[in-house]
Amino acid sequence: MTFTTPRGPQRIVCLTEETTELLYLLGEQDRIVGITAYTERPPEARRDKPVVSAFVGGSVDRIRALRPDLVIGFSDVQANYARELIAAGLPVLIFNQRSIQEILEVLDTIGRIVGAQDATARLLDSYVRRLDAAAQRAARQTHRPAVYFEEWHDPMISAIRWVSELIELAGGRDVFASLSHGAASKDRHVTPALVAEAAPELILACWCGKPLDEAELRARLDPDIPALRSGQLHELPPEIILQPGPACLTDGLDLLERLIDGAR
């Protein structure tokens, strides 16, 4: 019997995009042996890595055939899928980050798992500097536009916590910020009447994996809502907003700042 010093997992399956993007940013992409179909960042991942899953399901046999020594996923939504993979004898790690700080902690943990502590520390330091700079810019604003962020339309779901926090950092005011701390999506359900009462000056729509149907949204909401009267309705790319990892802390935050500034 012999033993070797651990080098961290060498064959990783990423069930969500943020882990894939992080490993590429750290130069650890050779460890990735499978990705999700929703991967957009970086674009070369779709070219170089096999797609082995959707978000809530995939081929357990295909993943097992890749002989992964770690499968990494995100959120309670993947609980049943993770259970199937575990039952198949695979090592599975599921994170459930909801806030910006939790996103930073998860990125740090993944970096440590692959032995890239120094590179991860530098990357996270750059993110923290960006976040701090955004907070300082927001603090100088005399007007914070009221923002309604729609994550889904039926039922209507408002912003998850990290999106709500990004809106505040970008200089806006999430009209349903109090709901964003809910542990489940049902805790963030809203109604057309509540949106009308909140009178948002900016409506941001980012439906999970589905293009915005602007006609449906306008038919559902009160046309006298300030955002609809002034044309401040925008669709956001889900890969930079609803991905709790590098993208939302960089391109996502930048886009939110531009849109919120345009609503002042």
C-alpha cells in the first residue's frame, strides 16, 4: 500500500457556469472534463469541453463515464440531480451561495480545492476593489432610481439576493429588497399590483434561460408605471447576472451601473 500527496481533483464536472469560468480564470481549465449546456463564459469552454448536463438534470451515465473525481454544482434546485449522482457513487459538492459575500467565499473555496490559493486571492482582491469602488460611486449619487428586477414571469419572481445587492451597489434601489433574502424562489413572488405600487423607474428583466417576451410583460403590468412610460425596460443577459460567480461581479455590475445611470 502506497500513498501520495494530494493534488486536488484532476477531473472536474461543472454543473454550473460560474465554476467553469473561475477555473479558466485561474488557468486550471485542464481539470474540467464536463460542463453544463448553459455555459457561455468563457466562449472557448463550449468548444473545448463536452456538454454533459442541463441545470436540473443530465445523463448520470455520461458523467460517470468521464470518471470525475469531483462534480461541482449550485443551489438547492440541483438537489435531486445531486442525489442521483451521489447514488451513482460520484463525489459531489453543491454550493448554495446567495449574497455577494457568499459568492466571494465560494470562489475562494474552489480556488483552494484546486490548489490555486495565490491566484484566487489576487482575483478576489480585484473583485473586492471593484465592489468597493462601485459602492463609493453609489454613495455620491443624490438620486437612486427605483428598480424592479424580474427573474421570472409566471409566477413573477423578483431579484435574488446577490442581484438585489448589485443593484444597490450600482446606484439603484431594489423595490423588493426585503424579499431578496428569502431562501426559496417562492419567497420572492410578487404581483402586478405590488409592482405598480412600487412605481419602479427602471424595469430589468432576466428570465432564467428564456428570452423576455416584452409584449407579455407590458400586457401584465400597469402601463402607468414610470419605467414603462419612459421606456426604461431592459432585458439583461442571464450569463452575467444570474451566474453567482465572476461574471456578475464584473460585467454584470458594469451593465447595471450603465442602465441605472441612464434611468436618472
